[in-house]
Amino acid sequence: MKLHVRILFLVAVITLSIGIITITVTSRIIEQGFDTIDTVWSEALAASLSEGIAHDTINRNATHVNQVLETIVSRNSELDYAYVVDFENKILAHTFKDGFPAKIFKSIGSEAASVQTRIFVIDGADINDLSFPIIEGMSARLHLGLNEELEELLIRTTAQQLVLIVLLLGLVGIFIAFPLSRQLTRPLEKLGSLMVVLKCAG
């Protein structure tokens, strides 16, 4: 393999390596950023909701609790569902249109005392189920289901755009490196040829 071809190959490998590292790190940073935003937003929403439904949860006023949950879910596209588990670990209210999912129902009653996060797959979509105590230190809990689909789409779109940028930069780098490598290696190739001639002549 000629020297200028080796240089071009090295440029391509370095560009590809930098691109892969950049895409991986950037995607991870974006994902962590979304997770932080989700947590902060959902905690603030849960705190506000808990104040509004605590009294109705204690009195088992399921109708009003359900109305509040329906309103919140309808006004926030990030929320896929919301439900409340009462002090006896029974479902008091929920926003599921087609009945309560069995896979979520099985997990009720196993939550820790603090905020808890679980991932459920519902209708093919990853749902981040965030669970909060309605009254600190008591068993009644508010659950908010955040749909991860939009965030995953944004991360994939960003990664695809980065791939295109890296490929473009790689092509530009190779385009620039090709004539430069020829200019840099031509004297060395001539010197090598001359040494071969001198060796044969000697």
C-alpha cells in the first residue's frame, strides 16, 4: 500500500473514531438531560397534584380524584396516564380508557416509601412510571406515566444528524488530505526510487 493511501486511510479512521465517540457522548448527555428535566417537572407536578387530591383520597372521593387526573393528563401531552393508589393499596382512580393494565396492576403495593421510577412497555411504547407518596410517610401514592417515545425520537434524530455531519466532515477531510498526501509523499517516493536505483547501480 502506497504511503499517500495509508495517510488517507489514517485520516478516515481518525474521523470515524472521533465521530463515533462524539455521537455516543452527545446522545448520552441528551438522554441524561431529558431524565433530569422529567424528574424535576414530574416532582413539581406531583407535589401540586398531591395537595389537591389528598383530602379526596382520604375520603375516598374517587369521582373528584378521577376528574383531576383526567384534566391533568389531557393538558400534558408528555403524560400517558395517571392513577392513584389509596391507603389500602387499592386503585382509587385512573385515566386508562381500556381498563387497568395487568402488568402495572401486579406491581401495586411493592413501592418504596420515597419517589420510585419504573419502566413499563404499554402498546409498544416505553412508559416511565413515576410514583410519589400523596402524603409523606403514608402508603397512598400518585403515579404518573411519562411517554418516552418523543424523547427517544429526538435522541435518534439528533444522532442521525450527527452521523451526517461526521460523514460530511470525513469526506471533506479526505478531499483535502488527498492532494496534500500526494504532495507530501511524492518527494519520499522519488527518494525511495532513487535509493533503489543507486543500490542496483552499486
